[in-house]
Amino acid sequence: MAENILEIKDLTIHYVVEKETVEAVNHVNLTLAKGETLGLVGETGAGKTTLAKGVMGIIPNPPGKIRGGEILFEGEDLLKKDKKAMQKIRGEKISMIFQDPMTALNPVMTVGDQIAEVLRLHQHVSAKEAGQKAKELLEMVGIPGQRASEYPHQFSGGMKQRVVIAIALACRPELLIADEPTTALDVTIQMQVLDLMNNLKKQLGTSMILITHDFGVVAEMCEKVAIMYAGEVVEYGTARDIFNHGCHPYTRGLFESLPSLNEDQPRLKPIVGLMPDPTKLPVGCSFAPRCPFCTDACLEKKCETTNLTETHQVKCDYAVRTFNGEV
Amino acid sequence: MDTILEVKNLKKYFDTPGGKLHAVDDVSFTIERGKTLGVVGESGCGKSTMGRVIVHLLEATDGKIFFEGNDITRVNSAELKKLRNDMQMIFQDPYSSLDPRMTVRDLIGEPLKTHKIFKNKEDYEKRVSELMETVGLAERVGLQYPHELDGGRRQRIGIARALALEPKVIVCDEPVSALDVSIQAQILNLLMDLQDNQGLTYIFVTHDLSVVKHISDDILVMYLGQMVEKCPSKELFENNKHPYTKALLSAIPIPAVDVERKHEILKGEISSPINPKPGCRFAPRCPYATEKCHSQSPELREIKPGHFVACHMVTE
Amino acid sequence: MKKKSYWRNVWDRFIKNRLAVTGIIILCLLIICAIFAPVIAPYGIDEQNSQTRFIAPCLQFPFGTDNFGRDIFSRVIYGARISLQVGLISVAVSCVIGGVLGAIAAFYGGVVDNVIMRFLDVLMAIPGMVLAVAIAASLGPSLNNMMIAIGLGHAPGFARVVRASVLSIKEQEYVEAARLMGDSDFVIIMKHIIPNSLAPMIVQATLNVGRSVISAASLSFLGLGIQPPTPEWGAMLSASRAYLRDYWWMCAFPGLAILLTVFSLNLVGDGLRDALDPKLKH
């Protein structure tokens, strides 16, 4: 088995706002092997972005509080690092791409300077060298090097996202966290960017966490998939495990809500109800109120995470029974 | 055949400092009563502008719009008021399309008040409750404000408000693209039920091809303000002709493993709709473009009944 | 759950805000002082006494006396009548004129916007004081004219603030939705745009009350506003300038009165802004 670059153990992150506690991430366990891409899938408010920010060490405190757990990056616990060490790790070893390429760039700096700035900050190279490397990086993401002296507004949305990727990859990070990197882009442009990211990943051997709500993007990009619901990972496995043998009622509900391009469905089968209020999570399973297979036991107590196969884990006893063909 | 809406050579240009922006350029189509026309295209292709011109939020630059056989392109304020009863719109963003200072009931009842539909308060309140029930909003949320509700419920308010005047045509401008998949499915089902029960006609503007396939009878594909292809939904997915339609379909990420992934990756990006050059607008990105494509605009041709394509390279 | 009107909800939220209620209590006390000045004030406004000049605050004269031997406490109490009027009414004038002009400019845009805003730019280019002097001089010196002059002088500032917030609000889809419902422009402005752009206007208004009181003092000083011996806080302040070093109480108490007014209005303004926004219910 490949070496794990990232291991998240029992991570819990809460936001405390006045008297209310938002339980954003609850007892999450995840592992990511070197060179792999992990897809983090879930709906708005599932805690995907909070988890990513936790790994980056950029949870604002207050109101964010890390209540427990470990984030082992290359064997070292990031939560025990001081501010300065984390700053060094961010950008050099771990970097992040945000959803909106329109706001991620500084409008009054040329794109070349913005890339060079990262290089100078982390690699301490001369201005001239950094400028040269910035051009190379632009070429790498498919933008002609001479456009380095242009400003962000002269680029289209897809081009800006390429620049953002170039900045994120400037220091050859070990781990790239991409938060909905193509959601704001059109389909044809999205395909260009996904293709680029896939190629760069192969070329540079970067490990990646890809946050998205789009199963199509996951299938295109990821080896591993984690399904998040109300701050918990409810199912985790390889892409094949999830797409072909996904058995958590929530995972199945998500797949059934998708309109399909290949078959005719007279009606969609949405998941009934809404995600629970993260300040008032139910005592039992968070999904129980919306689950068609909910029992009294589900309302009282959360299920433990069970290993179905070596790679496939699920947090639902009913799902375990269906997987084993007992139901 | 009962044509409810006909659009002929519709144009909408905007004056910008850089020149004329051709947002909608020569679009023609008809919709049958009770059917759904899906309008797809990438950002900036003019699909939302077209929807707004049809409901008269924007004035057409040129062309004609017929509603139930009457020319409604230019209307006076009395006719416009009548038109508001017949055509409504559901907006994309359930967060900015509702006045944050109004309660759910007030939002839904506003069109009823404006058009003075009810003389007594009881009938009015009854109708609001009825509308809330139709779209699946619990009575108890009636006095809440939109910010206290989630995206799905907010979009239900938008739908109830659009239904209040019992319109015949509803332009849906990306009504589900801001919603999560499970909520998206709830809203799509609701829209389809409403169509069945009330005989509504939809113009469904979206960039999401799987959604448009699910809900539409006919699909219109737009590129830089122009129609490139229009045909029945099934035909578009099985027998599409235009290279842009092909590229668009091929670019959709497939949510399955163990499938063959052969994405045709389009080069380049959408060019500017300001003072477009003559010739096919897709030509700069088209893998099959010839000399002729760059110099001469392709006409929209009906290659078989109900299937329209604007491309020089499509022969049959 | 009973149906409550929007304004009833606003009131409920306002009354729950402790600071805002404090503000309104202070403001009410000031208004009561103004109304019942003859009952509260121990002396007349113009009772001069050469024996009692420059007396420091004591039991007999709680706020001390001025250079004519007049009781400052009585003059501050009477001054509330003029100063509160000037402050509130001139701000109301600039609110209405500036607010309407700004809203119209932003809503219609294009030529209308250009004409209105350039006109206001011209007004802004002239120093406020000079403008107020010109208006007051042409209308003749009186309390009402002075309030109009100050109100007009401050109107361009309001117009700018309102225009900026209306510009952002009119882009919201709910304004488009309202048009689709068949609402007229007037209804859209009154029902959707103004209520949603009130917050910055309220802040501007509360801040302007203090400025108006001071402007009134300057105009009075030039003989274009209140004529002495009518007491007015601003005028009292400017009269005390010469004695600042030796007799602090002459300027301290009228100054405190202005401060208290502005402070209470600020509290009320903040409370109102929060109460008008249903998002801040908790």
C-alpha cells in the first residue's frame, strides 16, 4: 500500500457564535495516499470547506474551535505546529484553490507579479528569477508567457482559474486542496480546467483533495471518495466502491436525485426534507429524519463506522446489511 | 397544434462603450401550449437576456413576439399589465430575488395586491394560503422572513409568487442552479407537477444539460446570441448535428466509473459579443471550420421536421 | 402565531434594544426640557446681573453664569427649544431633498442621474457655510429660513449616500421581480428601494444633527440666524470662545448639551437601523 500523505483522525471543529455551537465537522477520519485524489462530496453546509480550512490551518478563531483530533501530514500533527511553522507549510507543502477565480486575484497586480510574489516569499529567489519562473508556470497551465504582464481583468474566467492554479502549484506543493475549482465555470471551460489539473497531477505527482458537489467531476478526477453529511463522513471508499456499490442511504439518495443523461426518468426521486440545523444536530444519526430506512435505534444512537471491504467504509448499520445482501 | 408563443427574428442589442453588444441576435422559435422549451448555452450566450425580453423586462431591439396570435412586441402600459397576468418569471438566485424586508405571505401576495385581485381580505388570505400549499410551503413559515429559510424553500416562494396571477407562460431563469442536488430534484418535480396540473408552458433557461434533458420537450442551443440548433429533446441527445452541440454534450463530466471517457476538449474561449465579425460565431473554436465558415453566416435550416441547425457543414 | 405588520415587528425589535431605548429616553428628556423650559429654568433667559458675572457652578447657579451674569443652566434649558428644532428640522429637510434626489438619480440613471448629480456637485463645490450664508441672506434672517439654508447645504451629502445604496439595491433581482408583478416605478421606489436603503441614510442623519446645530451657531454669529439674546447652544458656544481659558463652564455646558443630543440620536439611529433589518432579529 502506498504511503499516506495525510491522515485525519477524529477531527472535530465547532464554531461558537454567542450561545450557539455550530457543529461543522464531527469526528472525521480520512486518509489520503501519496499521489491520489480524494473527492469530498456533500451538499451546502456539510462541512467540506471547514474540513479543508482545518487542514490548511486557516480556521478563524474566534469563532472556530478545533475540539479534538489529529491532522497528520507526512506523519507530523499540523495541529501542534505553531503559527510560523504553519505559514511555511502553507504555500510550500499544502496550497489551496478557491471556488471563485474572480475574487482570488488581486486586481491591481499583474498576474506575473502575483505568481512571482509566492515564489519570492517561499523560495527566496531573486526578482528576475521569480519573473522567469512565473512565465514558465503560466506556460505550464496553458497561458502564453508574454501575458504575464497583463492584469486579471484582461483574462476570462477560465484563464483566471488557470492563473490561480499556477499560483497554487508555484512551489510544487505535496498536497493541493481545491474547493469547487470549476463550479463557477462553463462546461466546456470546466472540461479544459479538469483536463489541465489531471495532467498536472500526473506530471508533478501532487496529491489532491477535491471538494465538489458534482458527481461527474468526482468520477473524472478522483480515486477515493468521501461522502459528507452534517459534518460527518458517512461513506468512504474508492470511486468504484462509491459509484458501483455505494450503500449509505444518503449516498444512494444523492445518486437518485440526479437527472440522468442516459436514461429516461419520468420523475426524480429527491431526498425528502432538509439538512438538519448544525446548531441542533439530532442525538442519533444525523440523516435519520430524512432516511426512508430509519429505525428507532437510528434515532437514539449513531451507527459506528464499519469496514465493508479493505477500502470501503460506511457509517450505517442498514447499509452494512444491504451490502452483505441481508436485506 | 396550439402555438402559445412565437418569437420571430428577435434581436436585443446593448450599447456599450466598446460598440454594440449583440446579446440576442436573430432568434426564432415557437412553443406549443403546455410544453417546455429548454434554452441552453454557456454564460454570455444571451439566454437570460432572451427570457427577459420575452417577459418584457427588457425591450426588444428588433423582431416580433406573438402571444396567442397577438403581436406583443410593443405594448402600452395597460396591455403590459394584462401581459403580466399571462407571463411570469422565476429567478435564478433565491437569495436576491426576494425583498429581505417582507414576510413570506407578503411576498407571495404582492402581485395579488398590485393587481387588486381580491376586494376582501379573507379571500386574499385564503388565496395566499392556497398558493403556499400548492408549492409545498408549510403554513407556519408564512410569517417568517426569507433569510430564515433555506434555498429550496426560498425558490418555492419565488414559484408561488410567479403562480399568483395564474400565468400561462413562465420563464424559468436557471431556477435550480443555485440549489443542492437533492433540493434541485424536489424543485424540478414541483415544476413538472405544476405543469401537469395547470397546463403551464415553460421557457426553461439553464446551463445544465442533464436538467434540461429531464424537463424539456424541445431544446434550443444558443451560442453568442445566436441559435445554433433547435430540435426535440430526444433528438438533440441522440442525433445532434451542430459541432457546438456535440462539444457541449461531450464536455459533461459523466457521473459513473468504468465508462469510456472521450471528451472532446474545445480550444479557446467564447469570443466577445461586441461588434461580432461576419461568419459563423463558433468558427474560431470549431474543429471543422472552413474558409466559408469564417466569411459567411450560416442560415438556420430545417433539416428535418422540427430539427433546425445553423451550420454550413451539416448536409442532410 | 398572529400576523403582525412590518412596522409592528420593527417596533418590537427596537424596544428590545437596550441602548436604543436609553437613547430615546435621553431624547425625550431633552424634549421635555424644551417644552417645559419656563417651569424648569430657575431664571429668565435674559436676566442680567453685573454682580453675578463669571460665577463657577454652585448650588445657586448649577452651570455657573456667563459674562453678563446670566444663569447658564436656564439658558441651556431654553436653548434646547431652538437647537433641537434646528437640528431635527434641518436634517429632515436635507434627508427629504437629498434622499429623493439621490433615489431618483440612481433609479433612472443616464441623463437624469447626470443632471441631478452634476447640479449637486456644483452645490458641494461651494463651501457649505458660504452656501448657507447665501441662502439665508437671500431669504432674510429668521429661524425658518436658517433651517432651510442648513438643510439645503447638507442635502448633497445625503444624495450621494442614498444614490450609492440605491444603485446597489436596484440591481437586486427582487426589484426586477417587482416590476414583473406589475408594480409602478413609484411603488418600487417607495416599497422596495427606500426601506432597503434606509440604513446608511439613518447613520448620515444622526451624524448631521450635531453639524446642523454648529452651522446654526455660525449663521447666528454672522447675524443671519437667531438674534441674541435668544439662547441657542451653538451661539452660546461661540460666545464663550473669548473666555475659554478662564471660565470653562461657559462652553462646557452648551457643548455637553449638543453632545448629549447627538449621542442619544446616534443610539436611536443605530437601534432603528438594526430594527429595520429583519436579518438581525436575534
